[in-house]
Amino acid sequence: MAKCFKKALNKKEGIVAIGGTSEISSAGTQHSISEQERFAFANYINTSLEDDPDCTHLPINPNTGDLFTAVADGILLCKLINHSVPDTIDERTINKKKLTAFTTHENLNLALNSASAIGCQVVNIGAQDLKEGKPHLVLGLLWQIIKIGLFADIELSRNEALAALLEEGETLEDLMKLSPEELLLRWANFHLKKVGMSISNFSSDIKDSKAYYHLLEQIAPDGTKEDVPRVEIDMTGLYEKDLSKRAECMLIQADRLGCRQFVTPVDVVGGNAKLNMAFVATLFNKHPALTKPTDQDFYVAGETREERTFKNWMNSLGVSPHVHRIYGDLHDALVILQLYEKIKVPVNWERVNRPPFKGAAAHLKKIENCNYAVELGIKKAGFSLVGIAGQDLYDGNQTLTLALVWQLMRRYTLNLLEDLGEGEVAGDDLIVAWVNKTLAEAGKSSSIKSFKDKAISTSMPVLDLIDAIQPNSVNFDLVRTGELTDEDKLDNAKYAVSMARKIGAKVYALPEEIVETNPKMVMTIFACLMGRGMKRV
């Protein structure tokens, strides 16, 4: 049976099996990778980073396995992360010259911890896996990083023109509940509706290229915008009978819009959902062809830094469904209950109502889940949830929802310390004491009184602690001292956060949290560094 399965797998077009005896796979396992994805990601990286002088690996040959060796020193991954989410990694912390096994490992740590900080799930990926270029792990990580960048602007708070996609009877709140994938599909149908078409997916419905042809025709610049010349889409290829040739003709037109990316004719005709979705996201990002409605005045607040940090933390742990917007995506408590398991609080899943939630009682089922989530917090986790009820989570009460999520993240962070310690319960006082003891033993002049200490805003206690944990790792010539402006402080904080990640601390907090001395996020930074320091002892 196993041999038959292997033969069938290898016959699948574009699928390559990686056997367990291979040096690039875990013993006793078999992973399949998509040649189409390898080809698409290599070309995307070539295009996106072609002007970066540090990317000496480029261009990557998309027809070979060069992609898997190109990521081995970590530089390419760091650059790609910054391309998807600018300023995530401080360029000064990337080792670029005269690389050794140690400095390469640092780059890979920096890339993995930064990927986690932007919401990628890297739980089962280690620096050694990337150094060895394990194909299934490399492709999985690359797709997560690329997807985050592609979907960044498919969000109402960052692109108010998306309000044009509102359907009759809907509110902005309804639109905000849609995932980027759902918004992308609605966007395509918004334009296709003008020619009497619609699609329900990015796989079987686009195989004949007809929807793509008409979508390109609708979004092509019409010459009304200054400095954007008119582009006429040649529709003659639509009548080509051979589907592969028709797809190639369509992609030639997409290229005229600067959007020939991710898919080949094989991917279109084969209905590769992942790559076709990436192609449509490229079309949206470059030519949305939407106008914000003028008949309504509205303001959509973007997520706060704290909300973004919490969201990315949850997603990095692999919760399902993926969290796009905290309040809307937590209202059935399923993600919260998964987080309880992450902090070692047992969940009785027999008490949990699962989707799909149908009928008039659907909201009651979700509220039951929320009530159970609050009950677990109080009775099993020992959280302070005074004044918080299940209804508050269901309603998306921002203050009360964040209060619970913060306690979950705090417990998760402290659990990591307790796993390393000798049974002593980790808490704020213990962390502060350890920080000051470590700084003093290393001969550093900085110290902290609490996580509210304004001295932290300069980043000196953080940088000194990093240097105490890994001596001579911090280049203090890059650190600004004296009378610091907010800009100086932010510059130091960016360096500090990236350095923490570089030495192996999984820091989720943003640099701004250090400058503002947000005690919650500052605590997580010092706790993560404490965890890293204890591992090195």
C-alpha cells in the first residue's frame, strides 16, 4: 500500500517527494513539496529583492533547488521579512560579511524570532532546519512571510476604499469581519459583476482564464489618473481554445499591468488555489480600482500596537482559525480556549460548541463558549477577571477582551521561565531581581526599579542585559547616549528588539513599547531575555 501511495504521489504533476532517508528530511518521514511553489517563490524573491546589494544569492534559479540553499545564511529571510513588514528587523543587526557557523546561526535566530513576531507559526522550525534547507519547512515559512506582506493592505483600516465592497444591508462592521481572503474574493466579484460574471473560489472557477481576462479589463488604468497611462487589455486571447495557451495570453496582459507574478499557465489551468490567490492579491495591491464611497462619512480605527502584538502572538502559536481582527475573531471563544491549552490549563472540549453555528440559537452557542472561557480563567487559571462576563467577549468589548488576552500572554511567558527554573514561581519581582543581578555581575551600570522605570525608555538596560547574556554581542558604537530625543530612543529600541531576537529571545513587543515604557510589553521583553539567559547558564 505504501509503495502504491508513493508512486501515485510522484506521478502528481508538480509534486516532488522527499524521502525519509534524505539528508534534508527527518528520519522516517516523507514530505511532498510543490515545484510550482518553489518556482513562484523564487521568482517573487528575485523581483522583490533584486535591488538589494546584500542579496548576493540573487537571482535564484527557479528551476532548481537553489532556493533552499539561498536561505541558509539567514540574510535573505531577514530581507524578505522587512519587505513584507517594513522595519521589523534593524538592518544593523544582520550579519552580512565573513559569515561563520555562529554568525549564520544568529541570522537564522533573528529571522525566525522576527517571523514569529509578525505572526508566522514557527513552532516546529529551527535554525538548523533552515541551514540544511529542508524544502517543506522552507516553503512553509516563505509562504507565511509572503502572504503577510500581500495581505497587509487588504484591510478596511488601511484602505478605506474597500468600503465600496459593501453590499446592500451591510454595515462597515460586517465588512470588517471578513478575512483578507474573503475580501479578495469579494473584490474580484465586485469588478466581475460589471460583465455579469462571478466566481466562488480561486481554483476551479478560474481555470479557463475567462474571469481573469475580464478582471484585468476592469482594473486596467483608464488614463484618468495623472502619471498613470491608459492600458488597453487585448482580449483576443480569450478565444484561444487551448486553455494553457489562453492562460499564457492572459498572463501577457497581466504583465502589461506589472502583475505577472506567482502563477504560470500550469498553475492557472491546474487551479492552484494558493498561488492563484497570491496572483489576485498582486492585482489588488497594484490596481485596486476602488473609490471610497462619498455618500457616507466614516473613520475606521486601525489596530493599536498592543492589539497587533497580541494578534501576532496568537497566530504564531498556530491557533485556528487565523486571527485577523482580535475582537471579531475571538467572539466564539474557540481561539481563547486553544490559548488556555497553550498555557497548560486543560479544556474540556466536550463542553465546547463547534462551528458551523447555525440557526437562531447560534449566538447562544457562542456565548456559552465565552462563559466557559471566563469560568476557566477564574477557576483553573486564577486570573483576575472581575467584571468580565462571557457576553463581553461575545460583544467584542475591547477593554475587557484585552484584559483576558493579556493575562493569557503573561501566563504563557511566565510558564516558559518556570519550565527553566527550579520550581520557583516566576513573577515581576523575580524578573526585576534577576535583571539587576545579571547586570551587576556583568559590571553594567544600568538597573531597573520596575517595568515602569523611565530609564528603560533609553533601551540601555535592555542592551546592557543582552550584552551581559551574550558578551560583546552589542555594538555600543551604534547606541545613542546623552540627552536623547524620542527619535534617538526609537533608534535604540529598534536595535535592542532586533538584538534580543538575534540572541534567541522570542520577543513580540514593538520598539515603541520600550520608548513609551509600556509595563506589560516591557515585562515580556525582560522575561524573554531572562529565559534566554537561564538557558545559557
